[in-house]
Amino acid sequence: MPNPFTPIIQGMKITLSHLFKKPITLMYPEEKPKVAERFRGLHALKVSHDRAKCVACYLCPTVCPAKCIRVEAGEDANHDKFAAVYEIDMLRCIFCGYCVEACPVDALKMTGEFELANYRREDFVFSKERLLEKK
């Protein structure tokens, strides 16, 4: 007949072994975790020649499964299309990356930024100005 205390002793042995190991807890605001290189965080619009590379082709809002991207096209003096309005509602975004893959001019990228917390719903709608990459 097996000893009924054997599982308890095995469990206590595992628990006590963790007491002498170095803790892996990060002191979060001071210590930032290392995110993976392929992490899909906040979106950013790439800049080329002092303006956004987006040509308002509407592929990103079309391919987005959450329908969180809104684009309105504009036209400059040279009759080149550009995104007059580019907004992403981060509350609806599922960070799938389809918008980045669909972009024919490579105007959109996903950064490693993961701190997206806010107090108001309006702060989660990122406009073109907020999405432009900082140099």
C-alpha cells in the first residue's frame, strides 16, 4: 500500500527548491521587459521625404478583420494621392499585422511599443499625426 504522504512530500520538495532560486519578477516601471523582435505592438506610419509614405490605396482597411482602420484620401498639387485622414481605433484592433502585410508601399509597421493604457476611450483612436514615426 503506497504511503499517503508521498505526494505531499514531493510537492513540498518542489516548493522549497524555489525558495533558494533567484526570483524572475521584474520591477516593472523601472525595469522594462525585453519584447521579442517579432512582437506586434503599436502601429507607426513610415516617413519618406518629410511626409507619410501612405498613398491611400485602402488596402489596409479592406484587409483588416476588425475594421478598425479609417482612411480618407486627399490629392496634392501634383495630383498624387495621400492619406488626408488615417486613424486606427486601438480598442478594436487585434494586432494581427494584416495591414502591414497588405501595404504595397511599405508605409505601415508595427513597433515594439506595448504600453498603450489610457483612461479615456478617445485616447485609443490614434490619428495620422500620432502614428507618424519619430526620428
